[in-house]
Amino acid sequence: MLTLYHNPQSRSQIVHYMLHELGEPFDIVAVDLKAGEQKNPAFLKINAMGKIPVLRDGDVIVSETPAILTYLADKFPAAKLAPAVTSPERARYLRWMFFYGSVFEPACIDLSLKRETPASMAGWGRPEDALDTLSAALIPGPWLLGDTFSAADVLVASGVAYMLGFKVLPERPEYLAYAARLADRPAYQAAKAAEAARAAG
């Protein structure tokens, strides 16, 4: 059984959505961030960083959202959320999985804080270059791998929707359309409904 250590006010909502895309059974262990449960000794044995999400798969522990999504997509190939290791599309898919944490999020933090990116030190480059790179992939669309939806879209589209919601990203038409396509997916809607039901008790 897959178990997600989860709080909906965190990046673990992306993994929760991914689990709905997979269609595999899973359990949720709620982690109260306001109460500091992620820093309790018992949780720190699971993830010494004291962060969520964390996925437990039997004796296997996986942390970091892109790593969890990559692990799940590869473990459950029937869901068709990742190209096969031998597929030529695998390289493009991995590029976007790494782009999210290595480029997109740091660039968005720079935008949010209105700070100048240190060109000689920042491996993520200038925010405008990051945004233009993402736009170039989304304008032909509809997904990062063309017509094929993948775990890369679970990750990146969730991030785009989040950053649009907080007015961090400019409302480029391709970003708005990408977030709307994600919101139309039945698994996305199921994850949102499950969160609402849990919040309602």
C-alpha cells in the first residue's frame, strides 16, 4: 500500500493529485504543519529534512516531489504517465521533471521577491528565460510532450496553476490555458473533491 504523508497546504497536494492519476489504492497520513508535526522525532526518522511530501511504499521511502512523481510513474507503467526508459521521449520528459525544481521554482521565487538573479551564481538563469522556455513548449502544446500527458505535466502544470493563483507568474495565455486543461482532468477534480471532503470532516 502506498502511503502519502500529506498536508494540502503544501507541495504534497501535487503528489496527492498524482496518486489519483495513477488510480492505485493509497492511504494518507495527515501532517499538521502548524503544530510542527513535520519536526517531531518520529517524522524526522522518515525524512530528516522535516519536510513533506513523503511517500512510503512498503519499506521504500521517497521524498522530494519530482522524485516521488518519477518513482510512481515508473513503478506503475500501466498509467502511461512516463515514457519508457528506452523511448526517445524519455530525455524530453526528464528534462521537464528536472526543470521544475531546478529552474521554474527558483525563477518564480526571484519574481516573487522582486530580486535580481545573480547571473554568475544562479544555475536556473534569468526568470524571463525560464518563462520563455516554458512558453515555447506550451504554445504548440497541449502538453509538455505534445499530445501525450505525463507526470511532467502533473508537476509543472500544478506549479503553473499555483504561481498564477498567487500572481507570481504573468498571465500569459499559454499559462492560463495549461492550468485550465489540468483543472479539466477527472483525476485533478477527484483530488480536489477528496481534499474538500477531508476538510469538511
